[in-house]
Amino acid sequence: MVQIDSTSFGSITVNGKRYAHDVWIFADGSIRRRDRNHEFTLDELDILLDGRPEVVIVGTGQSGCVKIDEDAAREAGRRGIKIISDVTPNALKRYNEAIKAKRKVAGAFHTTC
């Protein structure tokens, strides 16, 4: 089970391992580097759909600068997938809550601004 431990400007710690970059966490628990950008796009949603998550959590950065692209939001809704976005410190709490509730969850976490 994946547990996001903490975040600070420029990093996120998952299951005790610190990543000094943005990350994607897939529904199967695997983690990959996310290229830093300030928009969660339809392409990113498509990548995270591997593993068929029920929920996608988007950590929008320490100050909330990442925006959800309208096409991504529309496609998620069409597929019945809920997107939850919040500043990254709050988003990691939402992610952990979803995991504890046994939801199938994926996430994209921006670690800076």
C-alpha cells in the first residue's frame, strides 16, 4: 500500500523514499517522474488511466499554481473518474484517505509553486 509521508518545496516523500521532483503515482502503486508543468493535461490523464483508477488526485503545488485542463476534466467525467485537486500538502492527505478507504486511486503531484 502506498503512503505519501510528506511534501516540501521541491520534494515529496512516498513510503519513506524522498523524490526531488514531481511524481505520478499509478493505481498499482508504481511511481514515475512527472515533468514539471503548470497544467494537468488530457495526456497526463491518459497516462494515469493505466490501472483504471476510480479517483485521480492532483496536487497543484505548494501554492496551487497547477490548473486542470478542461479537456482532461471533461474526459474524466465522461469515464466516471473523479478528479480531486488541491494544493499538494492537502492533496497528499486526500490521497492517503482514498487509499485507506480502499479506493483505486492514482495521482499527479507538483512539488514546487
